[in-house]
Amino acid sequence: MKGVEIKTLEPYFHIKKGFMAEAREEMRGELLKMAGSLKTFIQSQREFCRPLSFLYLKGEETLKGSLPPDHPQNGQKLPSLTLEEVRREIGDCQMCPLSRGRTNLVFGEGNPRADLVFVGEAPGEDEDRQGRPFVGRAGQLLTRIITAMKLTRKDVYICNILKCRPPGNRNPKPEEIEACEPFLIRQLEAIKPRIICALGTFAAHTLLQTDVPITVLRGKFHAYQGIKLMPTYHPAYLLRNPGAKKQVWEDIKMIMEAIA
Ligand code: URA
């Protein structure tokens, strides 16, 4: 009985085998297509899950790269935001875990139309408590440098790479810099300074996209988006190494000459 059944069904099995191979191929194609759509969907959701205006904060390149090809904002020229708009967009930012440990987000302060912008690393304890950049010991030294330039803190703009304090003032992590950098980009776009002074390694490396040591970078102008950028030692470094003040003053004098 069994044998008869097998014999009778044999042609059917052959057909079925062929059919199965075809179906497998078809299913594989379908799965690949689904994986492709899923990837595009996840990429666009990564943007859409955030407030819409984050699209603007991420910069044109990212916008092009992460939106579906038929998205109406694809390839659009991004509008420039004002500093107030950038601050509004940051809101109660939760883009990285530093948000959970902060007392205040430290956006930056000074002249929204400053010729000179100082960019530091990240808020410390005093800055986190007051919500203002460079107000601790290193900040007081920066204020003295600004005064020596015959300027006031209100003439320049002061901000940081990170807007929230890393715990224990540890170094910023690459992913924190990546999350926060769009804000700085938009701040600099809004201010359009003539000169940027990058204070310390993290500011210089982030803005110049390099890992050349600050000892090599300092002492000459570089370019950030067509803006002159002078890297120099961080005031906190000067507190530990007062001997380096002479070099910082040389860098500052070059800035003063360029602004004059
Ligand atoms: N150090 C920084 O880099 N930024 C501040 O705001 C304070 C200290």
C-alpha cells in the first residue's frame, strides 16, 4: 500500500521539489526586499522620532543621507536658525545620557553677533550649577584673557562642544560629542563669527576633524567652514601649567591682530 502510494505520488514530489526551490528563491527575494525597506524605514525613523526640527540641526549632508529618496526635504538647502531658535530646538535635550546627570544645560552666552567665539570642552561643576559657560576657576582665567584683549564677555560669545557636564568632569565620549555637535554647528552658523578660538584638545579636534596634537595645532590659524580658527590651550590646562600662558598669549595676540 505504502509502495503504491509513493509510486503514484512520485511525479508530484518532483513537481513539488521544483516548486519549493522556486518558492524559496521567491521568498529570499521578498526577504531581501523587506530588509531593504526596513533599513530605509529605520533610517528615516531615527530622524522622525526626534522633533522635526532636528532634521535642520543635523546638517544638509545628514539630511540627504538619512531621508528616503522621495522625501520632500531631500536635497533642500537648510535654513539658518537664530541662536534663540537653536536654544528652543535643544529644549530639554535627552539625546545622550549626560542629560540625566545635569542640573542645567549650558547653551552658551555672549554677543549673538560676536566677531570672536570661544569654544571650550564641556561644563564643569560650577557651569552645571549656574547654567553658564566658563564661570568656574578656568572660566575666571578665560575672563582675564578676554579683559587683556580689551574686550568683555559681552563682546564675544562663549560656548562648549558639550552642553551638559560629564560626570566627575571626565573627558567627553565620542558618542556624546556626536550627539551634541549639531547644536554647536548651528550656533556657529547663527553667529557667523570672523574668528573661532578653540580652547583645548576636544574643541580643536572636534571643529577641525583631526587628531593632530594641540601642541602642533596651536600658534597658527586653521579654517572651519571658511572661518579662521585658532586652537590654543584650555584655561584649565593653564591653571595646571602656568608656563604655557606665554604661548596662549601669543595665540591671543594673533587673534587680536586678525580682528583689528
Ligand atoms: N571648561 C570648559 O571647557 N567649559 C566650561 O564651560 C568650563 C570649563
